[in-house]
Amino acid sequence: MKSLKIATAQFEPKDGDKTINLSVIDALAGKAKEQGADVVSFHEMCVSAYTFFKNLNKKEAFDMAEEIPNGESTKSLIRMAKKHDISILAGLPEKENQLLYNTYICVDKNGLVAKFRKLHPFISQYMSPGNNYAVFELLGWKCGILICYDNNVIENVRATTLLGAEVIFAPHVTGCTPSAMPGRGYVKASFWHNRLEDPLSLRQEFDGPKGRGWLMRWLPARAYDNGVYYVFNNPIGFDGEHLKNGNSMIIDPYGEVLSEVRSFENDVTVATLTRDKLTLAGGYRYRNARRPELYGDILGKPHNPTLHPVWMEQK
């Protein structure tokens, strides 16, 4: 396929209610297809919701998780893909051999296409990290997946690109949380509750350094430096007790935003990906100019990884 039409979605999930969340995914998949999309992607753990997972005990967490591809949620997503004739990417908690993962899958009308387990999970102490990158073919394009924090470790993006990815799906639940960066922090619930009467104040909160302003510091750089398309997802509204700013967007290999959801609603936006940019963009030239003999040993030097998001440390 010379070009590819991809939709990125955003919606407000319901904590632990797979039935409701899957119904929203179904509706938005249909909307994406109506707009001509070949593929639609959703945010991290969208099937179950995400933030509330930090409060679940071990039994509750494992009860919420499912096997893949034999779990009911995966089967439901495959039925949706067949119903709408569209490929669907969505996230859910997975259990296998007494281990729990934050997993993202791609399905089409024929079944499971790809599965990726988050490399840097932290929302639950019971979650184990994945240990493999995922690059797979989708409608003639090479695609990769990196979930939320995985994208902040830039080596993950370069490795996925070097494995052949032309498109990187980046499902998130992010933004509007505290950080050392000036201007970061939570957005007050009152802004969301007053969004119909005072949309400007909420938009200023979401577009400032708490939300979109922070995203634009680094997200376009991942696409630009590696010469790949980036498909970013994020919920809108409450995920758990935290407000999220949405801003689901598709970025091209030049680091330019092709399309973005700017509403406060459950919605999708569609962009057309073309192959010419993959080799015209600077990132393509930069990859070909690499001299790994200079830094292979440096980048591969063993170290003890730590993962302590500021908002998780706050009491």
C-alpha cells in the first residue's frame, strides 16, 4: 500500500468497565472507518482504564487481566475489526504464566496481528516488564509499538526504527501530572466540569506546559530524529482521579503534526501517511550517517535501571 490512512482516537474511559470501554472503541472504530481510515489506534490500557490500576491488590489486578489471544476482550476487538473492516490497536492488562503485563495489541478481521508488552511499567507493583521490541507488517507498512514511558527512553525509539519500523504507535496515558519542569502539575477538576460554560480556561490548561506544551517538547523530536511517523494516543477527561488532556495526534517524519484531536469529546482524527517522507526526512540521513563503533560499547554498558515517576511518589 503506497499510502496509509490512520486514525488516532481519544476517549474518556470508565475504570474497570470493559463493556463500556469496548462499546466506545467499537463506536470510534466505526467513525474512523467512515472517515476512510485503514487503521485506528487507541490509548494505553484503554479496555480496562489505567490509573485506577495502582490501587488494585494482586487478586484484583489479575482478575482484571486476560489471556491474549484467547481472552474475551481480544475476541471482541477482532469482531469489531471484521465488522468495520479496519485494523484496530488497543491496550489491556494481560496475564500469562502467573505474570501480569501492560500489553498493546493489533488485530484485524483475521485475528491477532501483533502483541507488545510495555518495557517500563510502573502503574502496578504486580506488573512485569516486557523484554522484546515488536515490529510487524500492517497493510504493507512496517509498524512498531512503544507504550507511554517506553517512548521517553530514546534508545527504545531508535532500536524500533533500526528494526525496520516506519510507523510507531505510541499509546499513552499522560500529561497533567507533577514534574520538576516549571508549569507542570495537575489540572483542577473544576476546569473539566465547567468545560461547556468556559472551554477557553480548560483549553489554556490543556495546551500549556501541563499538557500539549510538554508533549511538543519531545514528541515531534522522536519522529524527526528517527525519520518515522508517530501515532500518539491519550485519553481525554478523567482516567482514574487524574484529568488527561487528549491531544491525540499523528506526526510525520519531519516532526510536523498532520492531524490532531482538538475537542474535549470522544473522537478520532485521520491522516494519510505517504512513503516519500520516509526517505526525504532528515532522520533517514542521520540513521545512515551513524558510526556505532564510536558509541556501541557506551550505549550497551550495563547499568541498574530505575523508574520513579514524580506523580507516583507523591502521597
